Amino acid sequence: MRAAVALLALLLVAAACGDAGRSGTSAGAGPVKVVTTTTIFADFVRNVGGDRVSVESLVPKGGEVHTFDPSPSDIRRITDASLIFVNGLGLDDWLTDLVADAGTSAPVVSLGDDLPGATLLAADGGEDVHNGDAVNPHLWMNVAYASKYAARIAHELSRVDPDGADAYAAGLATYQAQLADLDAYAREQLGGIPEADRTVVSFHDAFPYFAAAYGLTIDGTVVTAPGQDPSAGEIAVLVSAIRTDHVKAIFAEAQFSDDLVRTISAETGATVVSSLYTDSVGDPPQDTYESMMRWNVDEVVGALKS
């Protein structure tokens, strides 16, 4: 696959040689062409940029960003882009080779790297990151951090399209007000759950920032990473922990099979919340970041109150 991508890249770059100024396009030449790695980041861009942007996500709705394998057709999107947004922090490192193959001069912005005011959590479940620790990359699951992503997006859009700076500032202000309401809603709803009932297990390590922001305790994960099934011994340890700690719910995610989670639930009696969204938006009405997070909050509250 990498060879096919590289070959197509050479052809596309050669075809584009006379097309000066495609990266760093001004709004007068049409919408700023933006590429993101996930549908969630694409939604952020749409909310901030409005009609001044045209945005595509490389990973399709319901796709798996951790293990995504770009196709040769993705080269065209990268070649045409004026601005590229990734998460960074190890989530979407596969984009590095794609950008190199495309030979694009478009800025590549890592939304999660060095995010001002964000406290990074360790990938192994630790409460903070020390030198050499792998970082949990799912910062946007804390709505306040998603708002910081939006601010970074507005700044970068203004850099490539200075004429649109006022429009991006206005879009950001409107969107951040909506996200502030969403954050308050999550805190109010989850804050009403007795603390003893806020212990959960998740399918994979996508919820630590959500848990830290909204007062949940994650007592374990079913898989170390998507595609890495646990051993029988690891499942036995997790089942024992769920029973001992009286875990109320197990979080599954819409893009993954919940068969293993339901097997564990049958052994423990924990409620399964099987249609949460983390790395991708869903079908309508959960087709925006705001709607998917409200859905997540409502589903979690329903399970923990049962």
C-alpha cells in the first residue's frame, strides 16, 4: 500500500507543478481547503470556519483512527489542502508518511500537542505524564479541552486566510459559548450521580479525560488498544475487579463490537453502555461533536442511575 501511495504522490505532485499558490489559499480564491484526520476535528473546523472553509476527514465516520490505513486516493486530499489538522500525541502518526509522500507545503497542525492549560494523562491510566511516559491522546473528551482545540483551529485558519480573521473570531466565540453550555450540562448531569456509583470500566482507554473532568473513576479497560484482544487471564482479573469494586457500568463504543463487553457483563452484572462515541461522530442526530457528547452524557447517566 505504501508503494502505491508513493507512486500516486509523484504523479499528483508532477501534475500540480504549475498550480502555484494552492497552499495558503486566500478566501478570495474560494474556500480554504482543510483536511483533518477525524470527523470530530472536521466538525470543529466547520463550526469555526463556516462558509469560508471546505473540510474533509481522512478517516470516515465510524472509522478507526488508531489503525487507519490511508489509500492512494487520500493523496489527492492532502495535495489539495491548504491546512491539515491532526491530533498528535501518537493518535494519528500514520499521517506523517502520507504528508511526506504528497510533498505538500500545507501546514500540519497538531491540535493536542502543547495545548495551553491542558493536563496530560498517561496512556497507562496514570494521573499525569512523566518523562518518557506515553500520553493518552483523547483530550477532546473533556469539553473544555475541545474548546481549546477550536481556539487553535481559529488561530491557524486566520494565519492561512488573514482576510477571514474576523469571521473566524466570531465563529469561535459562538462555538465556544455552545461548548461552555455543553460542559456545564455534563457537570450538572454527572454531578448528580452519587460518588459511590461513578465507578466504570471502558472498552479501551478513550475516557480518562472525560472521567477526570466529570468525576468518574475508571477501574479498568477491556482491551489495551483496539485490535488487541485480552487473554483469558486478563479477562479473569478484570471480572474480579468489577465484582470487588462494584463497578456500575462498562462503556462500549459504537465503532467496536460489544460482544466481549457483553460477555463480561453477563459474568458481573455490570450494565453495558454500548453506543458511546469517542473517536468519530455518528449518524444523525449524533453527527456533530456537540450532539455526540450530549448523547454520551445522557447514556452514562442513565446507566449509572439504574
